Amino acid sequence: MARAVAVAAWAGLVLVAVQHDVQIIDVSSPSEPTIMGTLPTSGDAGDVAFLSADAALVADTDGLLLVDLAEPAAPTLLETVEVGGPPLGLAISEAYVFVAANDPLAVLSSDLGVLTTVETPGDCFAVAADDYVAFVAGGNPLQIVDAEDPQTAEIVATVDVPGGSFAVATFGDHVLAGGDDLVLVDASDPTDPTVVETVELRGRAAGISVSETHAFVATDDQDLQIVDLGCLLP
């Protein structure tokens, strides 16, 4: 059976990456979700994100895919963008589109032009962003990249995560990095991040999502752990 590896939501639509397909699901009636359309991918779909209500990005191992969702029942591939490596993770901020491309991290404009790439130590397969700052996970310490000026984009700080960083998400001025533990970092100054708290996890983090003051952490042993972030802040 195919395994879902990523999900994104916008209003009444949900995108689910399932190996060689991206499914477009109508959830306007949550109790009766309906698959409206499917977009086959030539490689393995690793992440999905909405650009707008009728456009989405798919991180496919054969390239970054721009998809037209104007007719969800018949999604159309508009463009494939090369980003210097196989796209594995996506983050869209007000400033840029960041693509974790194994190595490097690619920084794209809103029209998907590649502005620059930043070499990262080891792998680069998950990314979160706050404006022009990207937080990169890849099994190594969390890398913080300042891309305010794309031409001089660089790693400005790192944060050690027990077992390495495998998942990442932003939470206001903070960032959550997951490995063997969940690490809450104050990143209000990206050049001088401070570890606020560390929470022991049951299993290694594979994905993190934040809603209001809770973090939902999926681990590689198929466990979902919920962390109250309000209790961790000073």
C-alpha cells in the first residue's frame, strides 16, 4: 500500500503526496472527504505546499513542480524547476520560496526564479522559514540561513539537536527542531539562537506541525506526540 509522506491544506482543499502521486482532496465536508483529482509524478513526491488557492508546489525527486489547481479534478503541471538537487522539503515565506534539495538549500523568488543556493553540511531535506530566514534540518545540527540579501546568503548559526535534526517548524520568534528530542529555540536573533527547552521524544522526529500553542510531532515509529508549547516558554 502506498504511504502518504506529506500534506498541505488551503480552505476546503487538501493535497496529499503519496509516493508517485499527489492527490487533491475536497474536505469542504470534513466527514465526507472526496478525492477530486490526482497528479502523477515522475519521481517520488516528498513535500507539497500551496502557493495560492489555485496553485501548488510539489517537491518531486525529479524537480520542483508548479501545479495549476484551477480545476482540482484535472490538475495540470505548468512547469518543472531545477534547483540544484532533488527537492525534498519546501517552505514558503513572504520573502522567498525555500527548497531543501538534499544539498544545497535553494532560495527562489515568488515567480520561482532561483536566486541563489547555499551549500549545507551533509544532507538538507527539511526546511521552515520566517521571512528571509530559513531553518534547515538534515540529520546534522539545525542550520540557520540568513537570505536577506540572496547574493550573500549564508549559514549564520547552528543549533545542536540530540540525534541530529530531522524535522523543523517555526513558532513565532521560535523554531522547533526534532531529532531524538524536540528542541525549542529562541531565534529572535538568528545569529544568536538560544535553546529554551528540550523535550524527550519517544522515537525520532519525522515531522512537526504547530497549531496555536501546541506542537504535533510525528515520529519514525508511527507515533504522534503532542507538546504544549505554552508550558515551555518562560
